Amino acid sequence: MEVHKPGISLVLKQLSVDNIENVRIVRGDALQLLNNKCEGRIFDECWILFPDPWCDFRARDRRLVRGFLIELLEEKLNPNGRLRIASDCYDYIEHVEAVMSERERTHPGRWRSVLEEFSEIKGITCVDGDDALNQPGVEESQRQPIASMGSSESRLWLPPPPGYRGRTRYERRALESGGTVWERTYELLL
């Protein structure tokens, strides 16, 4: 579900390149579609990748993750379904944690936080030949420089994205600029 036409175009193009045919794309507001068009438990997972964080305090009520969405997901996710959220804005992740804590307070036992090894991803700046990349989870094939950092020997290296998804353009930009990406996963316990 997406409202942004250029985003839909990129997905359609990549699906064509990868020859993937078992995907449905719907242009529209996710909350309206879930509330009005989807019946029953139809999802195993819901991915919310780099939503607009609406950082301005006056616009925070526009954030996608809020109590109403969580209520809808409780109706639409299959038992043990997962909600996965990624953001390069830590304030948004704190907001997500607050929403989920409030839901747990008012409706205990419906969700559990799933700790996964990729809950925080950072780019690694190192000098060619440096041992900075000799860490668990970074295989030789993944040690590709993505950007020169001034000198010809200094490079920015990105760890791989989580295995369940590829890297998004927003994620790449955040990491290339020295930012961090945070991920949270919640499991529905119905």
C-alpha cells in the first residue's frame, strides 16, 4: 500500500526486472484501506519502512504508527504475525515504543517485542585494509565500499540490511550521511 506514485513506479520497475509476479500493489492510504477494504486476518507481516517521521510537534498526529493502526493490525494480522518498523529518526522509534507500551498497558498480552540482532544499523568508516569490518555478521562479500570519505584510502562501508528485506533509498541516504537506522519488531500474540 502506497500513496506516492513515484514509489509505486520504482516498485513496479524492480518487480519487472526481478520477474516477480505474486505481488499486489494498491495506491491509497494504508489506514483507510485496512479499515474499509480488508476483511479478516490477511497478513503474516506488516512492514513500515521509513515512514514520514513528522518531526514538527504540531504534525505528530499525522504519524502512521498510532493506536488506531495497532488496533487495525490486531484485526488484520494472523496469529503470531509481525509488525516490523524501520526508521532513521530515533524520535520516531521512541514514539513507536511509546505507542506499543500504551497498547500493552491498556490491552495486556497482545504484543511482544522481538529482539533481533539488527535493531540498530550504522555505516562503518574505515581505511582500506582496516580491521574495522572484522566483526560478526559482516561477510567478505558484503564488504563493499559505497562512498569515498575524502581521502582515496578512506571508505564508508555499509553492513547488510536485515535478511527479511533489501535496503531502501532512505536507509542508504541516512547511512551514507553517517546516520543510524533503528528497527523494531513486534509479534501479535493472538
